[in-house]
Amino acid sequence: MWLPVLWLAGQLAAGSDAPVADLKKSCDKGAAVDCRALGARHAAGEGLPRDLGKAAAYFKKACDGGDAPACLALARQQLGASDAKEQHKGRLTLERACELRSPEACWQLGELALRGVDETKDLGRAAELLGRACEGAVGRACVALAELFAEGRHVGKDLARAVALLQKGCDAGDADGCTRLGLAQRDGLGLRADVGRARTLFERACEAGSAAGCTQLAAQLERSSEGARDGARLLALVAKGCAGGDAAGCHREGLMRRDGQGGATRDPSAAAALFGRACEAGEARACHELGVAREAGRGVPRSLPEATGLYSRACTGGDMRGCLRMGLLYQGGQGVVRDLVRSSSFLQRGCDLGDPQSCGRLAPMFENGQAQGGRNIHKALALHRLACDGGVFENCRDRALLLERGGIEMARDTAEAARLFARACDGGFLPACYDVARGYEEGIGVVRDFLRARTLYVKACDAGEARACERVKRRR
């Protein structure tokens, strides 16, 4: 967080080329700015021996004389010390600098209050200090304050105010502020959605050094026809994002190098390295991709135990594919000891994250009493519905079979069952066409129609459904 003392000293000494003797005389007479210049020279070792103790003494004298930059320099030197008492002094010196209208000092105090460093986290105090720093054109402070308003943390949630602060931060030169403003513009959060303006903001952010801005610009281009024509530019942008430390950029670059996109030669080893880098930085999707590579031995040595660990990490990080894979591994006892309770736990997590396949795999476990909590037919029905609505048409059929059968635990509903059989058949799960045909033949939930039944039996038979073939032969 703190700027290096030598760099700061150079900045403070800039423009002060007066002889040392003149500076000392002026400082002794109370000229704070010249005391600060002497402190800067001692800190940098320019024209005077490098001596941080003397530098601190001159900075303190200037700070006591009301020179805000000297207070800030002294505070940074104190906060960089290993001694806790000295660090506490640094915080008090920062307070002095902020009172003397140093926006940078107010920003640093605000960040300390935001993170709860040296004291209990105080979001109210943080908001006040960040506001003062933002008014002083410290872009980072505007962006940090925008986050508080966007999330409604201590201050009232106000997306419009958050957007205005992001704009101010971006205009003050904070590249990440431009990226976040671009995301708000793209998604219509606090202002009208405008993908064109979002792209402009991402371009501005990327050029100003925001790694995330480069990655977001690539994603924006990828959704356009321009992206399809210029894969090399996409690759260059995500590579720039990755080089700048953006985990999502490393993940996307890994995908492109794995698949040979953007003019890149297929390179599974390079892709795996990029996935590993992104995974370590917290990108859950990359953990899943590296798990896939580990399981298949693609670009890295094959290791199912390591793949399992990566899938688990992906799931914990919110990647639903990792949850599904872990659920299936525990269900089949692959690379782990078979454990249906843990399997159901992972599948439930995947389902909660919105993965219809996880919901679909979990449903029969509740039917059969294999899931955590035991048999629960109503839970199974609900899970079949989620999977079916998510496009897993096999689960449409499974839900239909339960409804057609009915029983003590639930009422029979043949009409709804017939609708679901038809949905599964129309969705491409052809074994369900047999059930639709059976319904038309026997009048279960629909009006009997032998012609339609035969047509559907043929369709199911062609798909390899043996029972349908038997019915076709029987009706000849």
C-alpha cells in the first residue's frame, strides 16, 4: 500500500535545487517546505548522506509547521517500520496530513478504516475519509466509495451515486474505475445499458493499465462479429490481461491456447500452466479446466487425485461444473472412496449454483433414499422439474413417470405426465417418445390416437428403444 520512501523522497525533492546551507538556514527560520526538502534529500541520499533518521526529523519539523506532503512522507516512513508503536505514530501522522487537506492521506486512512487495520473496521469513518479523498481527485478513493454505495455497506444502497463516483474515479485516472464503470454500463446497473459506451470504457481502461479492462474488452469483442474476424486481437488482449495479473484473462488465454484459437498453435501444456496460474489467483473456472486436464493427462501428467482436488476447489469457488464432477466421482468411487452422502452434498451445491445437470443427478438419489436426509419424493419431483426446465429432458421423463404412477406420497397426474413425456420427446430424449406413444395407445392422460401412437413407436424404435420395436411388430 505504501509508496517506497526513496521514490517519495525524489518526488518531494523535485524542483528544490537550492544549496543545502540555504535550505538549513531557511528551515531553521521555520520554512516548512525547505525542512521537507532537506528530509527528502536525506531519504534519497541526494546531496546529503542517506539517513532515514535525519529524514524523519526534518519531515516531522515540516509537518509540525503545517506542511501536508511532509506529514505524508513521515507517515509512510513510520508505517513501514517493523515496530508497532512506530506504526501507530504513522497513523496519527496520517491523521495530521489529512487534516491539512492531503487527499492522498485521507485515502490511505479511509482504506485502513475499510480494512480494519490497527482498529475495528469502521465503514462510516471509511466513507467519510474516502469522500474527502475523492473530492481531492484521488480516483482510487472514488472507486472504493462507489463500492460501498453499490453494496449498501453502512451507507444506503444507491446505484446511481455509485455510478457517478465510478465516473469521477475514471476521470481522475483510475483505470480500474473505468473498468467497473464499463461493467455497470454494459449491464445497465444504475444507468441505461449501452454496450457501445461500455466498450469505449474498457478500451480506455485497458490503455490506462487495467488488466481486467483488457479482459473485459476481449469479452465484449468476442460477443460481436468483429471478434469472430479478429481472433488474434482477442488473444493479444487476454494475454495482456493475464500478464497484468487478471485471473479471468489467464483463464481465457488458456482456453484459446488449448483450442488453438486466435492464430495460436494448440498447446495443452501452455494452457494448463495458464489455468494453474488463474486457479491460484482464485478463478474457479480455471481450477475446473485444470482438473479436466489432470484427469485426462492433457498437457500435464495424469492424476485423478489431483484432478479431484481441483474439482473440489472449483466447486468451493462457485463453479457448478466442479460440483457436478465431484458428485459423480463420489457416486462412482472414482479417485475417491465411494460416498453417496458426499456425492449428494456436492450435487446439491451444484444445483444451488444453477446447474440443471446437478439437479438432475441428485433427483433419483432422493427417490432411492441415497441422498443426505434420506428418501424424499417431493424433493425428487422438485429437482426433476429444475433439471427439466434447464433442458435436461431425461428428467422431464423421470418426473413424468413418477406423476403417472402416483402413490401414497403424491397424487397421480396423468395429464401432466403426458405433457412432460411429450416435452422430453420433442427435446430430443427419444426414449420418451415410447411413453408418449404408449399414452396415445392406451389413452393415458390424452385422447387415444392409434395413428399417432404408431408414428411415435417407430420414432422410438429407430432410436433403439426395444420396447417400441416390439409394439411396432405387434401392430403390423
